[in-house]
Amino acid sequence: MKPYYDEAGITIYHGDCREILPTLPKVDAVVTDPPYGLSGVGAKATHGRRRRVVFFENDDMCCGLAHVETIRRAAELTGALTVYAWLGHQQFSLATSVFEDDGWITRFLVWARKCPAPPPPGAGWPSGASLCLYAYKPGREWVPSPSDTPRSNVIEADAYRHGQPGKNGHPTQMRECLVAIPIGCSVPEGGTVLDPFMGSGTTLRAAKDLGRKAIGIEIEEKYCEIAAERMGQEVLNMGGAL
């Protein structure tokens, strides 16, 4: 398949990652933030009616859980020895079992939001944290310099909100630090990162700023266009408190 974008070690594919993954070369790590499978019928609200909360089309819980196997398959097909996947809570539980059953060692990272996101209708608790599956196999890279070594597995960062500088139109755009820290610790300089659920290209942009190569796959062309535009920007600020 011809890439949508291919320049300076960054490659973007527009299409279904399940079809593109078997054609890819070896990579060092998979770093991704797939849809969480949260679109569905919301809890009963105070006005007595049930309503549907839709974040993405075709992203019900069945789709969200299927993404876990796609991520595992992405690592298998590309020979990656490290995986970082930011996941919804139901995905995280499944992912831990799926990866450990396949011989991976698993741990986790936490994104502590400085400004919690509003809860789904009727849920009650605002969302102040997200979980990232960290899975690896023997022989994987661990390459931080002493000054870059994270103090813990908790990353504090604000969420992008509407109208903030840097917000690019993707509804769940992540801060660059949330992928840059894992990339910096687990991918050697000149190594390659794969994001099979690329979105607006945050993983690719962080990889480029860190001197790594990257491959991204995205099924929505409008986000491929945003990602390609971001690759031409100046080096970005990857701090967490912006």
C-alpha cells in the first residue's frame, strides 16, 4: 500500500490497520491510544430517559475489546518487544490477561489529569486518571539517561480542552508527554515506533521530536491530514502542564 505520507523517517498509512499490519517492517515498540469502546447507552439520567453517548462511530464495547487483540497482533507481526497502550478500564483488564497469556510481562502507567474530564451521564465520578498497559518481553530496550528517568509510573498532565493552544480538532487528542516519556525510555535513538491507532499523530510527532522513526495507521482520512500537517511543524513542547 502506498503511504499517505512518507518523509524523514515518518510514515503514515490511511486505512484499516488490520489490513496494513502484515505488510510492515520490524519495529522496536508499539505505542498507541485506541478508542476505548465507550460509545453506548449512558446511565439513567435525572430526567428519567436513557441516551446514547457517542465518541466515535462503530466504537461500541465489542469494538473496544477487539482493539486489544489488534494491538497484540501488531506487536507480533512487527517483532516489537515493548507495548504501551493507553486503554479504557474494561480494555485494560482484558489486555493484561491477553498479553500475559501470550508470554508478555505486564505492568502499568497512570495518567493523572490535572483537570478531570466530566463523567458520562449518571456515572457520578469525573475521570481523573487513565491507565496504560506496559508490556514487554526479554531483550526489550530500556534506554533513559539519568536525567530523563521517570520518578514513577504516574505521569501528571492536563487534558486538552476546547479552545486551548495546540488543540487540533481530534476529540481525544493526547498530550505529547504521555507518549514521549514511554518512547524516550523504550526506543533507542534511530529506532522505530508503531501506532496502529494514530489519530491526529501525537505518537509520530513525539517520536520525530525525539529523533526516532515512526509508522502510524489511521482509518479516518481527516486525521491523516492533520497528522501530516503536524509533521511539518517546529519542534513541539512536550511538557505535561500546558
